[in-house]
Amino acid sequence: MYMKKFSDRQQRLWFRLLFEWRGSVIPAILPKILFCGMFSIIIIVIDISGYNLSLPLESGIVPSLVLGLLLVFRTNTAYDRFWEGRKAWGTLINTVRNLARTIWVSIEEHKPEDRNEKTATLRLLVAFAIATKLHLRSEPVNEELVPFMPYGCYENLKNMNNPPLEVAFWIGDYLQRQNDKGSLNAYQLTSMFKLLDSLVDVLGICERILKTPIPLAYNIHLKQLILLYCCTLPFQLVDQFRWLTPLLVCLISFTVFGIEEIGIEIENPFGDDPNDLPLDQICQTMKRNIEDLITLAPCVRRWKDEHPEDYPSDP
Amino acid sequence: MYMKKFSDRQQRLWFRLLFEWRGSVIPAILPKILFCGMFSIIIIVIDISGYNLSLPLESGIVPSLVLGLLLVFRTNTAYDRFWEGRKAWGTLINTVRNLARTIWVSIEEHKPEDRNEKTATLRLLVAFAIATKLHLRSEPVNEELVPFMPYGCYENLKNMNNPPLEVAFWIGDYLQRQNDKGSLNAYQLTSMFKLLDSLVDVLGICERILKTPIPLAYNIHLKQLILLYCCTLPFQLVDQFRWLTPLLVCLISFTVFGIEEIGIEIENPFGDDPNDLPLDQICQTMKRNIEDLITLAPCVRRWKDEHPEDYPSDP
Amino acid sequence: MYMKKFSDRQQRLWFRLLFEWRGSVIPAILPKILFCGMFSIIIIVIDISGYNLSLPLESGIVPSLVLGLLLVFRTNTAYDRFWEGRKAWGTLINTVRNLARTIWVSIEEHKPEDRNEKTATLRLLVAFAIATKLHLRSEPVNEELVPFMPYGCYENLKNMNNPPLEVAFWIGDYLQRQNDKGSLNAYQLTSMFKLLDSLVDVLGICERILKTPIPLAYNIHLKQLILLYCCTLPFQLVDQFRWLTPLLVCLISFTVFGIEEIGIEIENPFGDDPNDLPLDQICQTMKRNIEDLITLAPCVRRWKDEHPEDYPSDP
Amino acid sequence: MYMKKFSDRQQRLWFRLLFEWRGSVIPAILPKILFCGMFSIIIIVIDISGYNLSLPLESGIVPSLVLGLLLVFRTNTAYDRFWEGRKAWGTLINTVRNLARTIWVSIEEHKPEDRNEKTATLRLLVAFAIATKLHLRSEPVNEELVPFMPYGCYENLKNMNNPPLEVAFWIGDYLQRQNDKGSLNAYQLTSMFKLLDSLVDVLGICERILKTPIPLAYNIHLKQLILLYCCTLPFQLVDQFRWLTPLLVCLISFTVFGIEEIGIEIENPFGDDPNDLPLDQICQTMKRNIEDLITLAPCVRRWKDEHPEDYPSDP
Amino acid sequence: MYMKKFSDRQQRLWFRLLFEWRGSVIPAILPKILFCGMFSIIIIVIDISGYNLSLPLESGIVPSLVLGLLLVFRTNTAYDRFWEGRKAWGTLINTVRNLARTIWVSIEEHKPEDRNEKTATLRLLVAFAIATKLHLRSEPVNEELVPFMPYGCYENLKNMNNPPLEVAFWIGDYLQRQNDKGSLNAYQLTSMFKLLDSLVDVLGICERILKTPIPLAYNIHLKQLILLYCCTLPFQLVDQFRWLTPLLVCLISFTVFGIEEIGIEIENPFGDDPNDLPLDQICQTMKRNIEDLITLAPCVRRWKDEHPEDYPSDP
């Protein structure tokens, strides 16, 4: 019973994924596969016309190892970038949460405006994340940012080379002013600055991933080897398989081009393809966490100021 | 003798594991294996009927390398997630222990209520871990949390998007109040906040593991290659092995589907399968450590206040 | 000449290792190898009796890759644990040295008892390491700990679930008291607490390695594949090698079982096998370093207090 | 439609890369490939003259594995260096940004000269990066540095062994003086010193990558194996392929020498080949960020001093 | 032209390395290779005498994979140690530079002796590095250390178990005294202590690498498999290659023994072989950096005290 139920759900998912088109690499590699198929048909035709093109070449183990190694390398490198990008955004979420909580809890409020300024700064944290997203996608500052900052700042931001850096500057400036005003002591300021530094580090990490592709020489060598491999395939198969050759060439080139294509797709994970990181969703999560935090505060104040006996009464 | 005794115990364990059903992937992959077996029977029947389907295809070394590579990649990626999840929970335990000890030792008590509040905060640390567990399993806040927080807080928690964040907020708020009251100096507050940040980081790491599966394109390509491989197998074997073919196809597809299935099973390690992390047990350990710490205190106080000469008398 | 001398020493070592019995995995895997040998003898006998069991199965490249992959994975995972465990103990040594030096140098002494208490705390650091060792080996608190703590504490420790945590608590308590007495300023206290946190982190890391084996599913699948492989071997070899088959089966199964066994042996590196970490020796080193530090102090005091001109006179 | 448009752009890029000359390793390995081709022609001629040189050596799987393994190892090691170098420069950017922002925000200005001195220090941060670049390329201090420091300092720098270290010293000295003058409190000074330490760490990491090549023994062994492999190739192919042999030898040696050459090219990523890191561009980015920051300040001052109500007015 | 010039230089280097004797593993493995060659001659002689020893054993893919895997594992593990050792020494350089600069900049001088004491402490940092080097090479404290410390200290050092720890103690003691005298505030003291802790961590990391070889069981199993492989080789080749067998056996065993030997050579990178880390050179670099720093100071003082207008005058 257990087995049955378990398998059913999973089996269906398994097969649905198999024929998934969106997110698959097939659209991208189909032309190359067809090219290899065409090429092998030409070879067959010539071979049949009497010009013997068959080549009993058993592809040597070392060249195959080299191709395999380069494919492994390509795949791992691309995935490492993807995952490092994801980790950076994970750090962004964590740091925003931690910095927001510390600001909310630690900065003293002396008059109602202080509260407003605090709320505005919390929103600036979300603005930092959104500005980073736009910056990584090379999109200009747009109205997505408007709800998270004063309008004057928004106008200002449009003229900057690197908008997230300006947002970080505003947050740093706000914190320093709280210290100057005496609402925040120097130790906590220092540790908040460290969290702010983490935010800027995340920005730098993402820029690094974006701007440093796999070294050119690898890319060229890999493409050359793949083409070499796919073009020698029909010569090796034509004698034995005749008209099955194009089918086999297509299947084999599908496996090889597919793995290379995946590398290309996930290497830069900051776009908005189905294979990219869900940055919009991550920004939404951050926004929701900040809004939650803002609603949370009054409850705590009440709990602290009005019913101080409430807390320790329970075990 | 040494060899004998040693081997006996281990040998038995070795064989018991071999036939372990629970935790094994066999239930999950049996349907796929049977499907491959059926398919090969059909191929044999057709082949025997006179339509020659045999294909002397020596599966090329490069497609095999690509499939092998993708399986390796799948396995390593899945295990890395599993292990990163485990590390995160390890950090959670360590941080809870360190934060609890520091709170217990460093916050000054001026009246008995202070002690109660301290105890309550220590329990909130356990509550954070349990809330994280429930959040990762997408379970609602439930009565497992009741013993670790005042009832009002528990009610409050039910309405939050992200309950662990609220618990972290309470702890942060408590610490800040101790600083405002003068029971905790600013340096220690800052370093406790860092530990609290670690707790929230753990939450973020687990959410990241949970919400970012292996890129879709890999998953699709891998499944396509596996199916392709298993479906071309009978054509290659039918000529040589006849009615042994289904058995061989089942055995070979067992090895391949098995390794893929393991990847699927351990990729998300926060559930409660036998292959998942023992989160319940980890939370129990944390609870026990905290309770130990609470009982420990009086002993130390006595040792410190009443018999100060006891300590340095011994070497 | 260089070559000759160099090779001699090394050559001898190389061959001595070859036949090392203790530490080798041969005792553990001999029964399984013999079982495979027996099994292949049975196959030969049946085959000779006229029932043809020979199977011209060329083991497919993909199942071999899968088995190879799982063996690699097993090996790497096991070694990673071993090495992570070693790193954790390395961190333990470093932290004990650093914490000891800081305590020795930074805590002010106002009366001779202060010196005694300091010495006692330094010894508690060694006690922490020994208690961790015992805890990881699931051994009870024993007299190995007696020289490093007051007897009352030792009695207390026997009743704890997690003795190292109690030792850490004592150290933390001692440091906090020095701060309360004014012998240690708050910044140094905070940074000592961080070192203490590192000690507890090491404990947590070791517990994690100990309690989280490789996921069950991998273990089961690996064992199943190994057995499958070794049991199909005689069918493939019997036709060609006849009575040499058992020898070959034994040799081949020796390589495979051996590598699996090593994984099992070093996976949990905290025992006291020849393949485990030399924890006893590490604890000894720590003890020696601490004792050195204690003897060192008077020299420095003299140098500092009585001959302050001694130091800057030399270049 | 989607597929069509998508493929077109990518297809063209794919093929353009294929024939890219600059950045490719072909110029570097062509002589070696030609040498192997020549050698195989000699072998053919001798073989045809009646001296049978054909060697039906099926290259054993283990030597191939060893060669493959060494190539993998070479590739991964070289790429790790490349990527570690890139990470170090990423850290440099992040740290310069963070340190610049903190200096700009936190150091109090009492008179206009203070502002000038601040600006000069911000430029010294860029000077540090440029000096590091020159130092890594073994180039002398040149006029690229002039705009970023007082001329006297520039003269001074010319006589140093390690110019970046002197720049770091100046920055440290400036910060300490601000603390002595009371414009910067001790906690912030300490945390700025940590950022400065990071800068010097980056310098050290780059020097380490530059000065520690892959161990000599690996390099020698790899070259020997490659040559051995390429020189035994014609003996294996001559019988079967006759005059096609040189072509095949060239193709196969192309794959092997190519992968080795890439390792050599990216191992030291601090030069100015197309396969090296874009250090000039990174320094430009840093400069632009600093100049942005300097222009930014007045805006913020205005916003802070003159319109303090501007900020909290918006949500 | 570009290609020509480029290749020439590199080509020559490439071939020079090929025949490099010093640093190569050939001296170390020659005896083993000769042994295998001899063994295969014996096999041929016996085989020719009429006792058929030929064994058409196609070395199974799985045992080859296992051997290959163990060689990969050996290589990676050894290189990881080498590289971790190099990283540790890189950290040592960085930390010495940072600590030296901070001491030089931050500790206040009230009288000329303070300057001397500062210089002496800076030299102690170099002494720490040299003492670590000697300790790792198991050499006694020698006159290399004399110029870097007062003679009394040097005498003292000779009697210690772990000399670097004593040097670290002196530095820590010096820093604490500066704090007691009021020349250094507590925050900076704490952060300098962290740098000092890093120095001791480096010592611990190097000791760990030195004292924890690869687990015994791997080493034994690997050696057994290599010997097994090399001894079954002649049986497989004798039939086909006759008197070429010894040559082939030598070539193949050369690749395998070579890779194992490299692992042995670089596993402990702290010796003074050509394949070890250039520790002497690293210590020299450190010394030069420290001497540079000391000469640097007066210049800065002048610049700061006498021409304070010099600095901000330039952009």
C-alpha cells in the first residue's frame, strides 16, 4: 500500500517532467542536432554513391576522456556559479532580516518621527534588494522602487552608475546619524555597519558572477571538441547502421549538446528564464518579512510596557 | 580471534542492511523497473516473430560518460544539500548552546523575576528550533510549541507568515531590554545579537535548500537520458541473451534508477522519511541541553557564593 | 648517490606498508571475499556437470560507472568526515592554546588565590577536551578527568547528559566573575567568550559527524550493487578461466570490498582503531602546552617586572 | 517562434566562438601538434619501407585513466587559481566600497581641510588597487598612480619593495590620526582596521597564487605522459589507417595539448592576455564608484542638514 | 608573428621541463619500475620454456575504476594538504603584515624606549614565523633566530616543547602591557589579540597537516592494488608482445608509480625538497616587509608632524 501510493504521485511527476518543454534545452539545441543529422545524411549519400567514407575509428579513450572531462568541468563550473548566486541572495535575505530586526529593536525612539524614519529605513533595505536585482539585469531604475523610498531619492537614484551603492550609503548615513543623536551606541553601530557591509558584499559577489564568464579558452576548446566529435560520428557509424545513422547521430549529439547548453543557461542565473533564480519572488519574501516586522512591533511594546508580568508567569 | 570477533558483528550488520526495505529506494523505483522489463519482453516477442530488432549498437563511450556524469552530478548535488542542511542544524544546536550559556552566565539578576524571565528566554531558544522545523515542513504552528512560550505569544505566532522570525524578534527584544535596564553591557549585547543573527542565518539557509531545487534543465535532461538508455538496452541485448534480456534489463535499470531516486529522496532533507534528517531528535537534544543548563545554575551559584575556597584548593 | 640513498629508505617503508596487517582492511573483508570465492567454486562445479551457466555478459559501461561512482562517493564522503573531524580537533587545540594564553596574560591577579584559580581554569580547558573525547566515545566520565578539576566538580560531572557542556559553563562562569570583579574588561571578556563558543562549536561538529551517517539509501544501494557485481562475476569468467575463476573472483572482490570497508572504518574517526584519529595523543599535546604555559609565566613576570631594561636593549 | 528567435542569436554566437583565434590556445600548441604529425609521417614511411612498426597495443585502461586524471587535476587546479584570484579581486572591490562608505559617513569633519583629506584617503583606496595590480604584474610604480596620491608620496613609493603595503600603511596612519584627533571613535577605528586588513589579505592571496605554481613533480609527470601518449599513437594507428594516420594523430594530440595549454594560460590570471582577469577594468570600476561616492555626499548633506523633514515624510 | 614569438619561448620551457631530473619523481620510482621489468622478463623466460603463463585477462573495468579512483583520491588529498599548507603560510604573511602595521601605527610612544620595544616586537613576529618553520621541520631552535629576539629569550626558547607558542606568549604579553600602561586602548588590544590568535591557528593548521597522514587503510589498499596491477600486467601482455613486454610493463608501471610517488612527495610540504613549499623564501619576504615598515615610519612621522599641509594639498 505504502509503496503504491508513494509511487503513483512520484511516477506521474517523473513522467510529466520528461516531456516538459519550457525550461528544457531542446529548443536551443534543436538546430545543432538537425545540422548533425543533415551532415550524416550527406555522408551516407556519398558513401552509397561508391566513395567509401567509412572509418573504422574506435574513438580513442583519451580524447573521449578529454571531452568528457571538459563537459564535467563546464557543468560543475556553471552550477557552482548558479549556486553561489543563490547563496549570495540567501545571505541577502538573512542580512536584511537581521539588520531590520536590530534596527527595529535597538534604535531608541524619542518622538513619533523617529518611528517613521525607522520604518522608512526598513523599506530602504527592500529597496536595496530590488535595486540590486535591476542592476544585475542591466535594467534602469524603475517604478518598482517607488514605494520603498522618498520620491526625491528615487529621482536621484536614476542618475547613478550603481544604484544599490547609493541605497547602502543612505542606510549607512541614517545609522551614523542615530549614533550622533545618541539613539544608538557605538558598538551596535559598528555591528550594524558590518551587516551593511555584508549587503554590499552580496552585490559585489553577484557582479563578479555576472561579469566573469568561464575563461574564453575553455569555451572555445570545448566547442571545437564537441563539433569534432559530432562530425566524426557519421564516419564511424555509416558502415554498420546505414540509414539508422542519422537517428543515432541525432540521439548522441542530443546528449552532448544538451549538457553544454545547460551550462550556458545556468551560468548567469540572474535573468528571468525558467532556469534562473526566482529573484522577483525572493524580493517579495523580503518585503513580506519587513512588513510583518513592522506590524509586530506594537504587540511587543504592549507586551513589554503594559503587561510585564505576562511574560515570566508562564514556565 | 580479533579478526573473527570483529568480522562477525560487522558481517551481520552488513547483510541486514542489504535486505533493508524501509529507507531503500526499491519501492519507489519498482514500477519503472517493471516498465523496462515489460518493454523488453515486447521487444523479444516482436524480434522472435521475425521482425529483426536487434541493434549491434555498442553504446558509445561519450554518451555513457555524459549519463554517468549527470548521475554523479545529481548525486553530489543532492548530498551537498543534505549535508548543508545537516550543518545548518548543527550550527543551530551550537548557537543555541552558546547563546543559552551566555545568557545564563552574563545577564545580571536583581530580583527573582529576572531569573524567571531568563528561564523563559532560554526556552524560547528551543521554541525557535521547533518553529523552524515546523516552518520547513510547511506545518502550522502546533501544540508542540506550547511548553516553550507564554500562551499569549503562542496565539500571536499562529498568525505570522514566518513564525521563527517572530521568536527571534522576541529574543532580540528581551536582550535589548536587559541592556536598557543595565543588566547587560553593550559589548555583550552586541555579541549576543551576533549569535541571534546566526540563528536567523540557519533559518535562511534551510529555506534556501528547501526552495531552490536543482535547475530544471538538468533534471529534465537527466530523465530523458535515463529513459533513452533504458529503452535502447533491450535492442542491444536481445540478440545475445534472448529470454534473459528482461532480467538483465531489470538489473541494469535498477542500478540507474536507484541512483537517481536517491538523489530525489535526500535532496530535501527536512521531511520525516527514514532518509531525512532526524530533526525531532535534534530538537529533543536541544531541549535536554537547555534543561540541564537550568538545573546546573544553582550548583554553580552555591559553589561560587558559599564555598569560594572550594575551587582553587584543588590542583 | 642521491637517488640510491633516497630510494632505499623509502623503498623499505613502501614494502613494509604493503604487508601491514593491523590497520589494513583485510581482516574485515576476508569472510566476504571467501564467500565470493566459494560461490564461484559452486558455479564451476555446476557448469562442469554439464549445466551451462556461462554468460558472455560484457558488464555494461553504465552499471560499472554507477558502481564506480557510488564507491567514489562513499570514499570521498567518509574521508571528508574523517578530515572534518580532524579539523575540528585542530580547532580545539588552537582555541585551547589561544584561550589559555589570553587568560594567562590578560586577567589581572590581585592576590595569590587569583593565580591558583587561573591555573585551575587553564586545566579545565584540558578537561573540556578530555570530556569531549569521552563523550564522543560514549564512555562515562572517568578518572582521566580527575587531575584537571576540583573533586566536587568531578562528582557533579558524572550526572550530566553532556559533560563537556558543563565544563564550558564553568569556564564561562569563571570569566564572567573576573569581569564582575574588575579583573577583566568587558571587551576582552566578549572575545574570550567567542573562543569559548568555538570550543562548544567543535563539540557540536564532532557530534554531528558521529550521529549523521551517510544516508541509509546510499548505503543500501551500494551494498546491493557490490553484491550483484560480485555474484555475476563468476558467470562471466567461468568459460574462459575455468579453475582460475575463484582466484580472479577473490582478487576482484578484494579491490571492491576493500574500498567499501575503508569507507566504513574511517567514517566515524573518534574511536581508537589504528585508522581513527589519535585523540589520546592530541589531548596529551594540549596538556603539555598548558603545563608549558604555566611554567612560562614566572619567567616573563621576572623579565617584565625586575629587568624591564632587558627587553629593548637587544636589537 | 520563441525557439526560432532564441536559437538564431545564440547559434551565431556559438559558431563565432568556434573560430575565434585570439584567446584560443591554437597558436600556442600548433608547433607541438605539427611535431606529432611529422613524427607519424616518419613512422609511416619507415613502416612502408618494410620495417614493420605497427603495434597492436590497445592502450591499457589504467594508463589512460592516469593521464585523464592528471589532465582533470591540471584543469581544476588551474581554474581554481583563476577563480580564487577573481574572488580576491571581488573582495578588493567590496572592501574598497565598504571602507570608502564608512570613512565618508563616519569620520567627523571640523574644517574644510578635513573634507579634502577624506577625499584624498578615498583616492588612496583606488591607489591601493592599482599598486596591487602593478605589483602582481611585476611592473614598476608608474604614472597611472599619480592622480591618486600626493606627489611626494608617489616619489616615495618608487623606492619600496612592496608598494601596496606602503599605501595600506598611509591609510592606517590616517585613520589612527582621526582617532587621536577625536573624529573617529575607537570601535569604528577597529572595524575600519579590519577592512584594511582585508585589503592586505587580498594582496597576500594574489601573491600566493602568483608565486606558488602547481608542484613541479605534477607538471613534469604530466608532460612526460602526454609526450609518451602522443608518440605511441602512430604505432597504434599506422596499420589500420595508413596515410590518414597523421591527420588522426594531429586531431587527437590537439585535444590533449589543448587542455594542457589552457591550464598553463589561466594558471596565472594577473597578466593581460585575453584569458586573464580584466584587472584594468576592475580598477576603473573602483575609481568610478569612489568618484560617485564623492559626488553623492553633498546631496546627502543637504538632505540631512537642510531638509530633515524630507526623509520621514514619505511612507 | 605573434604566434611564432609566443610559441618559441614557451616551447623551449615546455621541453626543458620534460627532462628535468631534480624535482621529478623518477629517482624515487626507478627501483620499482626496474623490479616490474625484471619480473616480466622472468615471466617471458618461463613462458618461452613451454609453461604457458599467458592469461587473456581483460582487466575488468571495475577493478580499474577502483584503482583509478584510489589514485585520484591519493592525488587530490595530497595536493589539498600541500595547498592548505600554502594557504596557512599565506595567512601567516598576511597576519604578520597586518599585526605589524597595526602595532606600528596604533601603539603610542611616550619615550624613545617605546620605539625600541616596538621594533623588537615587530622582529618577534618574524621570529614566530621562523620558529614555526623550524618546529615543523623538527629542527631545534638555532642561530637563525638570534637576530630577532633578545639573547635571554633565545636561551629560554631552547628548552621549550613548542617554541612558537612561547614567542606568541611574549607578543601577547607585550600587547597587554601596552594596554596596562595606557598606550593602547582595550578595543585595539582585543583586535590585535585576534590577529595573534590567527598566528597560533596557522601553527596548529600546519601541525595538523604534518601529523595526520592519509588514513593508513587507504595507503595500504592502494599499494596492494598497484602491486597487484603491475604484477598481472606481464601475464596479459606476454602472448601478444613477447620481448616488447618488459618495455611496456616499465612504461605502464612508470605512469602508475609516478602518480603515487607524487602524492607521497607533496603530502608533507614543509620539508626542503624542490617539491616543498619555499618556507625559507617566505620567511625572507616577511623579514623584508618588516624592515621596510620600520624604515617607513620616520617618513610618515615627518609627513604627519612637520608638513601636515602636504597631504590634503593634492587632489
